[in-house]
Amino acid sequence: MGVSSSCFYPDCTEDAVRRLQEAGIEEIELFLNTFSELEPGYTAALRRQLAAQGTRVLSFHPFTSGMEPFFFATDYGRRAADGRELYKRLFDCAAQYGARVFVFHGDYKTTPYPFERYCESFAGLSSLAREYGLLLCQENVVRCKCGSVDSVRRMRELLGREAHFALDLKQALRSGADIYDMLDAMGEGLAHIHISDHAPGRDCLAPGCGDFDFRAFFQRLRRIPYQGDVVVELYRSNFRNAEELAGSAAFLRELSAEQAVE
């Protein structure tokens, strides 16, 4: 059970990580926010900061998500090649932090690029990510083609074991998808979860502050069976402080432990 450093955006990444560390959060998703944070000096300094507190990076989320249609849903070969070179740099950075998962948003649903060809691009990039010890995980983002249950199911049909997914609960709600329908569509391809709570009129709350039945959710995960990580990912207006995030992670950890005993 971890927490994403993106929760404190627009704080600088190292400051966001420090706030999580000060709250006693030991496992995080690392969200980098700009190109200068890929520089070797920055990477070395942040790795020292993480190591000093024994903080483990579970997953890596790049700031380039909005560029992914530009690079990976295009017929312009030179730009696609440049995209692969950029993502090699990102994959190398993620691997240096020890991440297992690399979160990917992919093509926007408004582009005319054929979904089947986008899936081919994803498969090629997924193969490249594996060379760095990473799972490339397609997230169900509302503005993207894989924000729909049908598209996620189709990606699995086309790519089989090459298709790995990150399930985001708030994004499922925002796309009008049932969380469990999305979970079933991802099936055994599910490798990462961005978790949040919700209530009527509020689709992104700290876990434990809404109405979602997390016990039932964890029961369903165990039937898959799911063996990946769960990361609290909220927007800055959806929580009060780092202590609330730590409390949410502890709440989820306790529920998960109860399910393991049962």
C-alpha cells in the first residue's frame, strides 16, 4: 500500500516525497514533473533522499503522459522513433529508482488513429520497457481510448499477455464505467491500482472518507488473484495533509490483512 507523490502537485517532486516521508509513508509512486528531473544529478540526489528514509518506489508516472498520442499514435515514423528514445530515457530513470510499474495513458479517444495500430505501438513499447525490468501499464484515463471498458477488453484480445493495466477508480467513475466491469475487463492483466474513495457528488476522496466498499473490492482482487500494488492517488483539493494520506494507506493495509486472514 503506497501513496503517489503526485498528491502534492504542484509542490516540487523532492518536496512532495519529503512530506510523504515525514508522515511515515514507506512506499510511494514517484511522479516526475519535468525534463530537468531526468538529469543524472537530480536522480542521484533524490535516490539519496529516498534511501536515507528507506523509502521504496513501487511505480513511476511520467510527466509526458499528455505527449503519448503525439509520439505513439502517429504515422510520422521519425517522431515515433524520437518518442521511443525519450521513453528509453524515462524507462532508465524509473529503473534507477527501483520501480516495477510504469504508468501509461496512451492515445486520446478523440484522435482518429486506429485503435488496433495504437495497440501495436503499445506492444512494441511494452517490449522495450521489459528490457529495463518494467511493466508498461495502460491506465483507464477518462480522456483516453482505454477509458472505456470495451477498449480495455479489446486491447486484451489483441495483445494477450502483452497487455498490462493500471486500474484507477476515480477515472472509471469519471468515464461512467462500473469499477467492477473495468476490473473484469482488465482481468489477469491488472498489475497496478490507483485507489480512492467516493460518495454522491464527490468522485475522489481519501480512502475511508466515502462510501466505497473496500472489503468487497479486496475480496474481488483476491479472486483474480491480484498480486500487485495499491497506491493512493488523489488531487490536492481532496485531502487535508500527509497524515490523512498515511491514515488512508493504513486503513487499506488493515482491510487487506483482514482479507488475507479470512
